[in-house]
Amino acid sequence: MFLRNAWYVAAWDHEVTRELQQIMVLGEKVCIFRTEAGDLVALEDACPHRKLPLSKGRIKGDTVECGYHGLTFNCVGQCVWAPGSSGIPSNAKVHAYPCHEKYGLVWIWMGNPALADPSDIFEIEHYDDPAWGINRGAAMELDCNYLLMCDNLLDPTHVAWVHQSSFGSDQTKDAPLRIKKTDDGVIVHRWMMDHEPAPFYKKVVEFEGNCDRLQHYEVRYPSHALIKAVFTPAGTGGPDGPLHEKTFIMDSYNFMTPTDEGRTRYYWFQLRNIRPDDEALSKMMSEDVQHAFEEDRAVLNEVQKGMTNKTTPHIDLPIDGGQLRFRRQLQAMINEEQQVDRQMAE
Ligand SMILES: [Fe+2]
């Protein structure tokens, strides 16, 4: 089950071209391409005649011609040409999905097009801020349900075991978590005081000695996360701490797009408040983050199999509180959406 009235990431912007491509979002096949002017088009990827994917056909100007019998569809999914002398059947059309380009990503709206508002797309502070640097990774394919990755991104504790060579440190095993439910998601966070920075951060912070560290893990509905890491010299952090001028901040943005119930496409990039133009630093951070996320992938792919094929019940722990709240609220939103859809169909 998925929330349909929401923006999901369909692709990096450079991935969508004048070539017809099939992508899969929420279990639906979508044909995506650009018009001659460069605008985005996303159509249901099935000709209504014999269901050949339109992505197997040809792009003709700003229209798509089916590769089987030449039915031709415009950017809003209306058939504008069909073979035979009796004209175009009124039901010869395909769904057109609203799309929007922002943050180097292509966003797609899978629900009712009348509700699609680009101003609802996840807001990214500092995206165009020249004082902040950025590193991007490739999108990653996960063989697991998207909610397992949402769980992971509401779970500051797992870094102690999964990411020992990068994000984890002894303090991340047991420092108490705080959970906050917001209007648009859940935040799990904690400050850990006066300890040695974890290996990944030790390489990038611009101060010596111990740190105070914030882990802010936030996931917003349906499946978009901000993981904020703050490192400040020991004694200057904490919820009310006067942050030091050498404070290092890394905002990690993570967007999970369900391919279907068992697979997820995972897009991510990080923004940092130091050395914005340092390409070598961006490259190193990308590689290290990619390596750490591969560690998550290996675990989550196995968790997917374990939870799908379990023969005994699983248990929850107190550290799972944020994840469980997130899942419960998202499920309530999905239920409500489906109820409204049923009422409108009656
Ligand atoms: Fe992780």
C-alpha cells in the first residue's frame, strides 16, 4: 500500500532525455521523456489498444507513437491519431502524471493530478547557498520495501553496528533517544557529549579533540528523510549550547521511491557547511557515504527476506518508537486517502 497523493523522486534530472524510458513507481510503469523544449512528460506506459508499453514505441516531436499500430499520444495522454477511418475513440487516452524539476531531481505525482502542488515538495535549506558544499551519489536499488529504509532513517542506533568504520562510535550504542512527532513526519534525535568523533566525521571536522554530537533523524511522509549531523567542540553543543564557530553540520537528504512492494530506488545527497568548492572533499564524502549505504543495503535486503519469510514472530524494542509512530501515521493517511477515493468513485 502506498500514499498516492504525494511527490516521489522519479529520476535525477539528467536521466530524463529525448529517449523514451520506462520507470516503475509504486508498481506502475511510467514512460518518461522530455519535449523538444525540454519539459518533462510522464505517461502511463501502456497503449490502451493492446497494452504495448509506449516506451517501446517512437518519440515524434512532442508526441509518442505506439510501436504496434501507431496510435499517437500527446503530452497530456490524449490520443491524437489512430489507424482506421472511423476516427479516434473517445477512450483512447493514457494517464499523464504531473512532474516537476527541483534540486536536480525529477519529482512525480502519482495521485489525483488536481491535488499536485509543487510547493509541497520537500524543502531543502541551503540547497543553493554558496557557503554550503554538496556531494551526490548515484541512485541505489534496494531489494526491500521502502518502509524498511524509512525505519533505518529513524534509527540513530544502528550506526553503532552497521557503520563501525564511518558513522558509528561507542556512544551511539546506548545514548537515550528523543522522539518528536511533527505535522509532516517523525524526528528521532539525541545529543551525545564529549567523545571522540566517529571515523567519517573525524576526517572532516575542523577542530581537534573531543566533540559534542547531534544525531537528528527525520522522516517525512511518505518517505523523505533529513539526517542532520552536528559536530561541535566538546562543551559547546547540546540543545541550548552556544554552537562554536567551528561547528560542522552535514544535512543528508534521502528520498525513497517505492518501485513496488519489494523494491525501492534510493536517491540521496549531502550538504555541508564547510569548504563548499572543495571537489576532493565532495568526492571523498560521496565515496564514504556510498560505502556506508552499501552496508545498509546489505542489511536491509536480508531483513526484507527475514521479515517476509519469518516462521516465528518478530519483536520490537524501545528504540523502535519513532519508526512505529511513523508507520502508524502513514498507514492512517493511506487508509484515509483510499476511503476518499472510494467515496468519489461511488
Ligand atoms: Fe545506515
